[in-house]
Amino acid sequence: MPPKSNKRAKLLKAARKLIHRQGFQSTTLADIATAADVPLGNVYYYFKTKDDIVRAVVEERTQRFVDLSGQWEQHHDPVERLKCFIQMPITISRSIADHGCPVGSLLQELSKKPDSSDLATQTLQAQLNWVIEQFHQLGCDDPEPLGRHFVASLQGASLLANTLNQPSVIIEQSEQLIQWLHTVVDNRLSIKVGDATGPE
Amino acid sequence: MPPKSNKRAKLLKAARKLIHRQGFQSTTLADIATAADVPLGNVYYYFKTKDDIVRAVVEERTQRFVDLSGQWEQHHDPVERLKCFIQMPITISRSIADHGCPVGSLLQELSKKPDSSDLATQTLQAQLNWVIEQFHQLGCDDPEPLGRHFVASLQGASLLANTLNQPSVIIEQSEQLIQWLHTVVDNRLSIKVGDATGPE
DNA sequence: GTCTATATACAGATAGAC
DNA sequence: GTCTATCTGTATATAGAC
């Protein structure tokens, strides 16, 4: 347990950063090795192939989201949890304006790669499922389209912020999304109040 | 003027298709040459470098949008023109579900390439400017955020349709966008009616 | 576990005959 | 203008010493 090397972690961290900045294909193993301060030949002790590295990066990102969303469970109101979700891209809006959404841009690249489509969509799928679950818990009759709109809005905002190189686009569109979220919740309440067939 | 070879056009067409399916970096000149039925060495007579090819593809796409939007001028109502815009992704929704938005996915890839950011964003910038102009002509006080929301919604929908491999996501989100468009127009009218400082 | 040196493959680009 | 053969660089991956 003790002197276990941290080289694998250093490689993963370097890979995550470089893949976000340069894309997967443009990032060479030599780039990653140099950034992690590990000799090139040693990389293969930790990862059999380059594909193994990107798989580890994606799975780490997915796990990170699972952990984060777990923390958000402390909020009893799903609306508050969804606002936590919106806060994510706002926090890294500078980085998104510079290099795109780390989830969305890698998804686009990997989805064009043969035999990688499951891996490609893994993180966004997890986010989408979680978001839909929140709308479900809010008692929305049809949570799927709402969840898709929610996730699509943020992905679209990220792409546009990247296009214009303006982090403010993320903030601006997030505000519009929060307004939309409130109208959705308000409509649902008014329906529930007047609808004897609703839950409770 | 007479027997001018069509090889350049065939190469461009093949490049457009392959870049959309495989991405720019994964598409080799040999791929393009084979698909266009042109010997590899002959490609360089028409395009100095591989970067020249992708530049031509992007500029062709931008020009195509300019031509299309020009046709839409026959509609006097900007709302009708915006609906024409929405119709674009719907028409190719199967293709988007399979390979992503041809504009958005190439943008993400090129924007990570050094010295390509202007080219990368060219087509989406043209679309965004045109959309904003429509909201401006509608008399909206603040057309920029509205235009960004409009474009972001469709890009987000395309990414999600690709993620889920479901063309229906495009249709579904487009319907939500049209509803939103109508509320924007209705609000603008009610404000204009009650606002003595408005235009006219 | 770590690292140097290198094998292998392939893609962009060029030379030069026709 | 067209095409074959090939050069050159570079990236993944491996061999094998330590």
C-alpha cells in the first residue's frame, strides 16, 4: 500500500488536460509522457494502448459526475440540484470558451471513431439520465423532452461560447435556462393544483 | 471554359462527405482520392495541402448557407425565414444522428487546431449573424442573446441526437424552439403596443 | 518497475516520367 | 494535366537492459 507510484495518476491528469486542449488524436503519447514527466517507454507499463488512456479519462470523468451529483443529493429540492448542474459549466466557462466543453468536444471526436460510440457518449448519457430523473422527481408528466432540452441548452451554449471565445455566453444562456426551468416548474404546479389525477 | 476537368469538384464532394463521417484528421488524402476516383498524386495538382482541402470544404459550406439564406428572403416575415433555418437540421436529421452536425462537429475539431480558429468558426458565425439579423428585423430590443439561444438550441439538439442516435430528438427540440420563437414574438408585440418609446 | 533504443506502420508531400 | 513511385517525418508500440 505504501510507496505505490503516482505515475499513473500523473499520466491520467496530463492526458485529461491535453486531450481537452488539443483533442484526442492530436495529443501524442509523447506529449502526455512529457507533461507528466514520465519517460515515453514507461507509459506502456500503465496503459496498454492509447485507446486505454482515453477510456480511463472518460470513465474518470463519468465517475466524477456521479460523485458530484451524489453530493447534490443534500438538496431536497430537485430544482436546487439542477441549479448545481448549471453551475458546473459556469465555473469553467473560461476553459470552455478556450477549448470547448470537455465532455461534448470529446464526444464528437470519439463518436466518429469506429467501435468507440459507447465510450464516446458515456459521460453525457450519465448526465442526461440524471437530469431526466430530476424532472421526474419534480412530477413532470413528460420528463424526457425536458431533460433533453436542459442538457442540449448547455451543450449548445458551450459550443457557442467556444465559437465566440466568450465565457459570458455561458452565463447569459444559463440565466435563460434558469428562467425556463422556473416556468416549467410553475406550469407543473398549476396543473397539479387543478388536476385531481395528479400524484398525492 | 471547355473541357475543364471535374476532378476538383469530385475531390471536394468526397472530402465533404468523408470529413463529416470520419472527421478531418481521420480522413486521409488516400481516402479522399479513392472515393473521388482520382489517383493520390493527382490530388496535389488541385490542392497544395490537406489544410487547403478542409478550407475549401468550410468555405463551400459557408457559401452554401449564404445562398440558401438568400433564397429565404422571399419570405417577408423574419419568423418564416427562421422557420426555414430550423428546417435545415430536420431535413438531415438522420445524418446528424449518425455523424453529428456537419458544421458543429467540424468546428469543434478545427478549433483545437493551431492557427485554424477563424476557419473553424466561419460557417457558424455566418449563421449566427444571419439569425441575429432576423431578430433585429423583428424589432427585438436585444437580438443578440435571442439569436445565440436560437443557434445554441439547434446545436445542442444535434449533439444530443448524435449521442442518442435518434433523429427524433431534432424534431422534438425544433418544436420546442418554434414555440419559444412564438412567445418571443408575442412578448415583443405586447411590449411595443404599450411602449411609446418604441420604433414607428 | 523503470527507461533507452528501436521496430513498424502510415500519412503527407514530392519527383519526375508521360 | 495526369499518374507512379518514393521520400520523409512522425506516432504507436515493442524489445530488452537495468
